[in-house]
Amino acid sequence: MSDQVDFVTALLKAAFRLSEALYRRTGGNLQAVVFSGVRWGTPGRSYAEGVDIGERAQRVHAGLPWGSVVGLFCKSLVDRAQHDIDRAVADDLNLDPPRDP
């Protein structure tokens, strides 16, 4: 994981030095890679992948200076993971068949 963090850090910093627009595109593309793929889980429960992504991003974020470009990216991963978890649980709850009174 350390190699990935180092690579992502160098990539985001280089993109930010060139332009904010490039930084945003780079961060968006990295986020898409992180969250792509099929998710498996138990209905009504969080996807393990989303929980893992959020926890790993929080650990990396905790060791970064406040407001750094990499810190902002990690925060966006945490927020996206939580959003996906909340949405998956809500979707599962909405798929339950109606019950007779």
C-alpha cells in the first residue's frame, strides 16, 4: 500500500502544480478507479470494500497536513465511501417487499 500512496501523492502533487483543473480531473479519475468494480455483500449491510476504502483513506488522511492536496483527495475518498455505504443500505431497504398490515 505504501507504494500506492507514494505514487498517488506524487501524481496529485504534480497535477496540482500544473493546474487546479488537472488536479480535479486526476483526482476524479483516481476515485473512479478506486470505486469501480462489482460489490458483493449482504442486503442491509455495508459493502466490505467501501468500509475498507473509507478506513484506509482515513488512516492516510490522519497523517497528512491539514488542507494538503493529498489530504483533500483522501477526504473525498472517505466521503464517497460513506455515501456509497449509505446508498447501498438505503437501496437494500427499499427493495424489501411490502408487508401486509
